[in-house]
Amino acid sequence: MIDDLVSPEVIDYYPPLKRVCQYVEMNYKDKITLTTVSDFAGFERSYFSSYFSTKTGVTFTEYLRHYRIMKSKELIESSDHTMIYVCHEVGFNDYHSFYRSFKVFTDMTPIEYKKSVIDSMNPITYVLKGTPAETL
């Protein structure tokens, strides 16, 4: 899921990164700040920020947003919840931030993504001679 952003080998190689990623997996729905996660990892905030981005190639904030977007995609695919519900369920504070992040990571808006999921699940519809469309 998150493997396309940060290599699992990198995370596994550095125990503090592994602990932080596990923390994100368990708490992504909650408010997670750089201070909270750096304290959890046992680092000073500024050192943790530098450490995380040096080892992974992305900032912690980017990693967290990406993780939340991946979780939102799963929720969109498996439920019929509103986008506002999905936004809050995966830890975003406001819809505008969720919408922008979703668009950045998926090149689609959340609504476009939901539509693409629905379209991919619908069977092919054919129009038969003079009759209404029938699903085969």
C-alpha cells in the first residue's frame, strides 16, 4: 500500500522508522503531529524530521498524508459513506485539505475516484434492438 512511497526494506532496516510507521498504522485516524511522533520515536522534533526525510526520501507529513489517502481509497472502495465522513474517518481535519491531498496523490478528486470505482463494478450494459438497456 505505502510501498510505492517508501521502500519496506528501508523501513525494516531502521528500527525507529519501523516503530513510527507502526504507530501511524495504529493511529492514523487520530491527530498525529510531528512532535507526537518524534517523542514516540525518542528523537528531538527537528532531528526526527531530518532523520525521517533523509532515510525515506519523503517528509513525515507527506508520508502521513499518503498513508491516510491510501486508507481513504480503501474506505471509498468498500463503503457508501459520504466524502466528508471518509475525510474525517482517515484523520483529516477539513475536507479542503483532504480534497487537495487526494488529488495530489491520485490525480483524481475523491468524487471522481468514487465514480471510477462504481463504473468499474457495473456490468457492461447493452442496448438491444428497440428495447431499453438491459444488463447482461
